[in-house]
Amino acid sequence: MGLLIDLRPLRQSPAFARMWIGSTLSGIGGQLTVITVMLHVFALTHSTFAVSMIAVAGLVPMILAGLYGGMLADAFDRRRVALIAATVAFASTGLLMTLTWTHAVTIWWLYALSMIVAAANSVGMATRTAIVPRLLPREMLAPASALNGVAFGMTVMVGPAVAGLLVALTGYGWTYTIDVILMLSMFLGLWTLPALRPEGEIVRPGLASLVDGARFLRGAANIRMQYILDICAMTFGQPLVLFPALGTVILGGGAVTTGLLTAAVAVGTFLSSLFSGRIVHYRWHGRGIARAVQAYGAVIALFGVVLLAGIGSGRATEDSPDVLLIVLACVTLALSGAADNVSSIYRNTMMQAAVPDTMRGRLQGIFVIVVAGGPRLGALYAGVLASLTALWFPPLLGGLLVIALVAVFVRLSPRFRSYDAEDPQP
């Protein structure tokens, strides 16, 4: 059992390998746009609250799309559903690029197109994740989750850093253009998949399908608990919305610092996946999730302490960054990325192994809502609290809340603590 990542899923399934490569390249482009939209909104409004509202505005469409997209994935060819979702995201990003180059973009266009992309990505993510167990045997699911961690690490490590540099050097139009080009790789990965109709009894999308999924989730205590823990972590421990202001007010460096802070999270994700050889063979996934989420809360609180030190020093400006504080902030964020990724490996594997194929799309739809919706609630929490108090206060308080809440919830769920990956039970 080595320390380095297990590459066998890429060798055993060429279809999985192609989808993984396509998702990675298009993900880099998507991260370019995520950061660029944040910087674009901040440049137009100079408001952290306005930046946080991008995430909040996309929450309701994302929830509805995730639920309905999960039902679609359980009723139709999953390859086709994923292709349609990718097409919608591609067209929306193309329109954003066109509006920017023609100087017709407004704050409302940024909000509206962000909502559409969030909804399309919600459907696509739920469907692609439900596809993976059809391409790989069960023993390869945890290594596949680690590989997805590497992909996510690369996308968030490269995308934001390049976005910050591109915005600083060339403006917004080129960044959106590069995203449009990179998104083409997603179609290659999906187009070459075989047809993937769901196995078992098929329930047509609608109220009956939704009720059927809710009934299954009601009896799936382990799945519910991992949802709860992730919501706690992302609601109270997600400081991303603060990054544009930090580059201006506390740490200095402007857009470049914003990109570096976001990329630091991905560095931790990437490295923890790269050295995941032993992590993926740990069988007690419930305990692994709980410990990783508490570690995440601890380093987010430490990030708040670093920001508080920056307030005390008062040395940084947008043109004169405080390099030491930026390095310390990046280290804490890298540790948070590592902790979140370990939790993600166990959560994804639990979802794919313990949920039957006939339910996998709907449960993945809910899972995507939790994974993507939690940070949006976190954006609202951090944006509002920072507006009322100070930029350092939301991560410090939130990290401590995460530690306490996880301890309480896991204490009340002995079944979750004893979850065994060799006998997966929802």
C-alpha cells in the first residue's frame, strides 16, 4: 500500500479516463469564469455583499436543477442528460463572452448568466457522478474519488491564479474567451461514452419520482449525516466571498492576491489527492468524514487569526501587499483544502457504493445541492457578517462553530461512526 495516488481507474476504464480529462480541462475554464465574475462584480460595485449575492442568486435555480436533473438521470440515458447540461453551460458562457467584448455586460447580466451556469452545472455534476459506478468496479470508487480530487485541485489551483493574472493584465474578455475554448473538451469526454440508461425500475421525472427519492433518503441515515456535516462545514467555514476585499483591504495585492488565495485551497486538495494511497484504503468512512471536517474547521479558524493579525499590522495596500501574511493565509487555506478533500473522498465513495443505481441520480442531485449549496449559504453568512463586523470575524467564528457542531452531530449518530466501506449501508 503506497502513499501515492492509485491510477488504476484510468487504466481499467478508458471511458472514465476520457471523461476525467474532459472534466478537468473544462473545469479549469469554469474556474477562470467563477473568479472573473467575482472580480467583475466587485469592480462594478466595490461591494463584498454584491459579490456574495452572485452565489446566493444561483442557489434556487441550482436546487431546482439539481433535484430535477437527478430525476432525469434516473429516467433517461445519463450520457444524453450530461451532454444537454454541458451545452447549456457552454452557450451561457459564450453569451457572457460576447456581452463583455461588445461592452454590453451589466451587473444584471452577470447575475443572470451565473444563475443559468450554476443550474446547468448542477445537472451535469449530478449526472456525471452517477455515471462513474457504471464505468468502474466498487473497489475502484475510492481511488476514482481521489483522482477527481486531483482534477478539482488542478482546476481550482490553475484557474483562479490565471484568472487573477489575466484580469490584471488583459481585462475580462480574454478570460471568458479561454473558458469557452476549454469547455469544448467536456463534449469530447461525454460524446465518446456509451449509452447509459439507469438500471432497475425507472420512475418518470415528477412528483412521484421526487417522493420516491425522499422516502429512500429518510431511511438512509448515513447519507443524511454526511449531508449535514458538509452543510455545517460549508455554511460556516467558506471564506471565498471575502477574497476580493482581502486583496484590497487587509493583505494587499488586489486581483493577484484573490487568485492566489483561491488557488491555495486547490494546492491542498491536489497534494492530499496525490498522496492518497493510504487514505483511500481506510475503511471507516464515517469517522474519516467527521475527523476531516473538524480539521477543516480548525484551519479556517486559524485563517481568521491570520486576518486579525493583518488588521493589527495595517501595512498592506493594493499596490503594496503584505507578503508574509499572504503566505500564512495561503498555508492555512491549503490545509483547509486538504481536509475538505479527504472528507470528499469518503463522502463520494459512500454515495456511489451505498446507494443503488436506480436511486443514484436523485441522491446525487441532492448531494450536488448540498456540496454546491452549502458554499452559497456560506457566502451569505460571510458577506453579511463581514459587513456588520470585520473581514476576519466570519472565518474565526465559523471555524469554531464547525468543530462544535460536528462533535454534537456525530455523538448522536453511532451508526455513522461505525460505517464500514467493506459493507456499505446507506
